[in-house]
Amino acid sequence: MAIVKEFKEFAMRGNVVDLAVGVIIGAAFGKIVTSLVADIIMPPIGMITGGIDFKDLKYVLKPAVGKVPETAINYGLFINNVIDFLIVAFCIFLIVKGINTLKKKEEAAPAAPAEPTKEEVLLTEIRDLLAKKA
């Protein structure tokens, strides 16, 4: 039972829950970026390169024979995945940059000085009175 209790404490920490939410949102964001690359960015790039569809680019090591599929190095898919990664990395960079900018603005705003406590006010008055007598 101690292990169950310890696991529950671990799983319910704020950081673990935040991480889980981040992974889920990241996976959904990854699908969006993959669609962006495959459906919006790559077609114009393919058109610029003479109608080449990157996902079809491959180097065939062994052609298909009967029911045995071909053996190929699909470097076009690799190019698509690299572009996916670069877009995701750039988007995350922009998000982190925006968050850091907001944090800097919060840090830059000076906090109002705290008002002195009643004891501090009384001690200041006593100090001033003693200074006048001396």
C-alpha cells in the first residue's frame, strides 16, 4: 500500500500534471504542423522544384518481387519530417520568446514599497524625538 500512496503523491504533483498536459497539447500541435507541412508548404515547394513530391523521393535498394515489397530508403519522407521539426521548433521558440517578454515586463514593473508597520512608525518617531533632544 505504501507504493500506491507514494505513486499517487508522485502523479499528483503539479509538475507531472503540467507535463502530461504539455505532452497532449504537443501531440495535437504536432498533427497541425504535419498537416501544415504536407498540405500547405510542400506543394508549392514541389511546384518550384518542377513538380517533385518529396514524399515520393526514395532510393530503391531492391525492387518488389511478387508479394515481397520493395526495399527503399525514403529520403523524401525524411525531408518532410525535418521540415516538420523546424517549424515546430520555430513555433516553440516564438512561444517561449513571448512568455519571456511577458515575464520581463512583470519584473520591470517596480513593486510599490511596503508601508512601515506600526512598530516601525513608532520607532521612527522615537528616534526623531531623541535626535531633537541631543
